[in-house]
Amino acid sequence: MIVAFPRPTRLVTLAAASLLLVAGGPPPDRITTPRQQALPASPAPAAAAPAAPMSEPAPVPAAVTPPAAPARMPVDLSHLSPADRARAIADSRPWSATLFVGSSVADGKLRDLMVAPWSGSWGDDTLLSGAVQYRLGRFWRFFTVDLEAGSAYRFGDTEGGEFWGAVYLRYDGFPWSNYVYTTLGLSMGPDFVTRLPQVERGTDAYPEQNQSAWLNFFSPEITFALPDYPQYEVAFRYMHRSGMFGLYNGVWEGANSFVVGFRYRF
């Protein structure tokens, strides 16, 4: 049901509403808040962890300099006799090299040539050879053992090469070694030739029945040197290819040569 208000009442009500609209109504309550307070509070930053201690870089090792080798003191040999001093100097130089030159002998046995070398027929071959020696050691004061490897070429009737390896047993206890240092050596070892010397081949009319390119290297040698300079030696050697009484293919004799050489020890 609609209630009808009298006309004056409606007019008063309309005027009051118009007045309120014009005035804008009662002023709102305004509270001014600073911006920092109006913003939401940000969480407090976590306490920074203590910084890890900085490790120092590992020291770079300096170049290691090896300790200097102690200087070798010269050995005093003045208290030794000239012969013993020569032995000591020779032993301190284990290596040696020798050059030889000589001649072969066409006939004659070694035992005869050792006593009377002029009794042989020399000159069929001229030998040029070289050898290298190494001293293994000394024992019983006057004895030494040397290893040797050598080669030679025979110019003349044979025209062939020769190669050997041998062990030398030497003796240097001669009573005159205080004045002339002297050694005597005997060798044993294999010897090979690329062509048999004439004395081993025989002749066309009488060829040797037993022949062998491999024989034993039995070569007596005597050397001389000044006691103060035993590193310089003059060597005289009988180079003998031996069948060792038939041990090598039934050969009883072999070629003989006489050579002279110069040896230097180092």
C-alpha cells in the first residue's frame, strides 16, 4: 500500500535532500599516514653469515737446486812405488783402444815362432787391425782380467776380414816395472774369418783336410809403458788362430801373424 504524504511535507523533504547534495555531506574523517608506515613491513634481512676466511694461495715451490757434488780430491799416489803407481793409474782407466799393424807368416808353428820368429816365412798378408778393451778388475795384486773385441783386414794373398772377442789374463808383476811398466797377457775366445788364410787352406796340390772359419783366438801379448804414463802402451802381439788340438772341426794348426800396436787407456 502506498502512503501519500501531504504536499507541504514532500516539498520540505525535497528541499532538505537538495541541500545535503549541495553541501556534499559531512566531511570524512581523514588520517594522514606516512608512506613508509603505510607500506607493508618487509622482513628484516637475515644476518649475513660470517665470511669464510680467505685461504692464502699455496706457495709455489722454488726450483730445487741439487747439492753440488763434492769435488773429487785427487788421490795421493806419492807414497807408492813407480810400479804400483802405474798399476793404480792403469786400473783407474778401465777402457782402452789399440791400433795394430803387422804381417802374417806362411809357415811355422807358434811355439817355434815364439822362440825364433825369424824362422818363419813372413809377408803373405799385411794386417791392419783395431781393438777395444775393458778391464774387469784386478786380483792377487799382479793379475788383471780384460775383455776385448777386435777386427782386422788381411791385405795380400787372403784379402779377407777377421773378427774376434776374447778374455785376456794379464800379469804385471815384473821386477823391472819401476823403470819400464811391463805386462804379459794371454787370451781365449772365438775368432772368425771371412776367407781362410793360405796357410789354413793349404795348396791346390795339398789342400788342408780340416778347415774352419771359426777358430780360437789365442794371442800372447807383451806391452811396455813408462811408469808415470801407463795410459800410453806399446804392444807386441802374436795373433794366432788355433784349432785347440782339433777341438774346432779337427783343425790342429792355424794362421799366425805378428803385429805391433799403440794403446791408449781412458
